[in-house]
Amino acid sequence: MIPINIIGGGIAGCEAAWQLVNANIPVTIYEMRPKKETFAHKTSDLAELVCSNSFRSNDHENNAVGLLHWEMAQANSLIIEMGYKHSVPAGGALAVDRQKFAEEISRILSNHPLVKIVRDEITNLSVFEDKTVVVATGPLSSEKLSANLVELTGQENLAFFDAIAPIVYADSIDMSQAWFQSRYDKGETEDAQKAYLNCALDKKEYNTFIDELLAAEEVKFRSWEKNTPYFNGCLPIETMAERGRQTLRFGPMKPVGLTNPNSPNIKPYAVVQLRHENNYGNLFNIVGFQTKMKYAAQIEVLRRIPALKNARFARLGGIHRNTFINSPKILNENLQLKKNPNIFFAGQITGVEGYVESAAIGLLVGKILVNKLFNNSFSPPPSSTAIGALYKHLIGDQDSRNFQPMNVNFGLFPPLSKVAAGRRARKIRYKAYTHRAKNDFKNWLVN
């Protein structure tokens, strides 16, 4: 059997490859690293996670992304299996030791008899002629390939900026100013209930932090980047602060659900949360603190947080341009390019946002190709499921001029026939969504 060509060795490309080889279909994965580096990647491993180590909520009964974890696990997802295997404490979230995660996926695929890995940059899809190719190059597609895609589609790629949060060495954190607690003590075990390291600020400290943040020197954008919009789910902290001095207190620095044991009678004015970066406990990721500040400014501003006054950083934050295609406009129901049906798309470049969502579209494209190669009819997952809701987002409004990346959320799901109202009924509604989705997904898998 002729191998399926997959461009991009990220989580979407790896997931698509895994689905194919498990159906005895050979694949060739083209990964340009280390021959051509990107701004954000630090290794040449496949499936390297760059912005964060979190797969977000693991609650499959009340949360759409947790439901997506569950669905992918049912569908034999390599990414989710390795995520669970290399998980680190994160309360109700699924976070991973990104080094072990990427190393094992690299090892599994490199040693698989049906997988060939080519370390080279693909700059023009015409080299594949009519052979099947999956473009899974993600948000950091190379400039030359992006230009080729614009040429092929006749549509300008949409783009937004994505930002990376800093990582702190644990032994440089002042533990007399910090405490371990998950918000609202969430989690079934003591470790889960203490998964986050919290750093409190009083009102004066918070306002000083905001002053310094707003005055900090930022990375200068090139002329062609200046009008590129941010994705709202991944805003730099400076951009949030520019929207109002209190914005961060209602975002990544919200003080709710936490009690500082060092000052139990004083409610924190703001709280910065840190999450384990690995299982050794020697690195912590600053949650939600993506930034476009210059490196020197980052160190100065972040050390205004009392517990981080002597912080040393294993990695400082950064920012990069993130590109994606107008999927509803240029892809068909099989996620093929309408004008060139031998070209499929998978992952974040399609217009989903988030690690898990990207891998889910890789999984879906893998299953589409398996059915296609064995001449089986393919029915997409129902839109009542998490994967189906994402799929519907990608092939939805073909006349959309404002197509934007989307995380999975219950707003993408078809409404329930009977909807409970009010905040107290929210969990009832969410459980109804997930219960319906699980039944529908199980039926889809066996049909």
C-alpha cells in the first residue's frame, strides 16, 4: 500500500499517523525540525508541547474538553494515552511532563515498522502530485509552505498571535509567601486538592505590578504583523491589563476559591497560580501568564510578585504569529481541499484552538482516511459529541468571512430538548450534554 504523507510531526500529525498505522496503513511523516527551527520549539522531538503543558479540564461529566479527552480515549488516541501516562499534578486538569510525553511518542513512532520519518521542510505541495497528503503543520507553518497554501486556495490565511507563559525554578520561589491549593479545593485526592502553588498580592502590590506591567518594554512587531488579531483565549497579560486595571483580577489572577494559610483572616486581593511543569516538582509554569514583554522586562515585572521576588526562570515567555486556514470556505466534508482533493488538513491549522482539539482533528482525519482507503462510507461523528461539534465548526458556514479558531465548548453543541435554567442548574445541563455525547459517540464508533 502506498504510504500516506503527513506534513508536520506535532500532536495532530502524530495522532493521524497513529490512527492510520493501527489500520495497517503505512505513513511518512515529514518534520522540518531540526533542519529548520521555529521560534517556539526547543527540541526535535515529535509532539513537542510549546505553549503550556496543560490539556485543561479532565472532568468528562461537566466539561466539554474533559469530554473530548474521554471520546479520544475511546477512539484509541495516542496523545491522550501518553497524556495520562505522563501526567503531573494539576487538580482537576490533565497536565503532562512535556519532555517525557514527547520523548515517548517520538520513540513509539520512530520504532514503528509502518512509520517513516523524514527530517525535511516541505515548501510546495506539488511535490506529492496526486498522492494523498495531510497538512498538519500547526500554527507555526513555515513561511514558504504558508505562501504555497495561499497560492493553492486563492484565500489569504487568517492569522493571530499566540503567546507562551514563563517557567520558574521551584527552589527560587519564596515558599513563605506561597501555598499549595487548588481553587475551591477541587480534586478527589489530597494531591489534586493541592495541585497549584498560589502567590498572593495585596492591593498595593497588585497596583504596583499593573503599573510596571503597563510600562514594560514589549516585543516590536513587524509591519506585516501589526494588524494580526489575538485569539481571545490566549491573550498576553499586558493586553489584558490594557483593557482595564482590574481585568487580570477577573482572569488569571482571580483570588476566588483560595485561602492563604499564612494570613487566613485576610482575603488575597489577587493571586498568581503556578502549575507543575514536570513530576520532579522542580519547575512551575505560571498559569495564564502569556506575555510579549522583552526578556529583561519580564524578569523585572514578574519579580514584583512577592513570592517570586528572587525567581529564576527556566524559560521566559514569548510570542509568535499563528496561522490558520478558512476551513469552511476551502475544505469539503472530508476536510480535503476542495480544489485539490488529495490534500487533507488536520490540527490547529484548520481553525481549532488547543492541544486536545488539534489532536482530535488529527484523529478524525486519520479515521476519514482509513474509511476512504478501504472504500467504506464515512459518517462524521454526531454534532452532539465533542469531536463532532469541532468538526461542525470547521465545515459550518461556508460564507463565513470572520472564521476564528475555537476551543471545544458546549456552545458548539446542539441545544438540549429540555434545558434547565439558572446557575444552579448548570451542572445538570452539562451532565446532560456529556451523557448524550457519550451515548452518541459509542454508537458512532461501532457503526
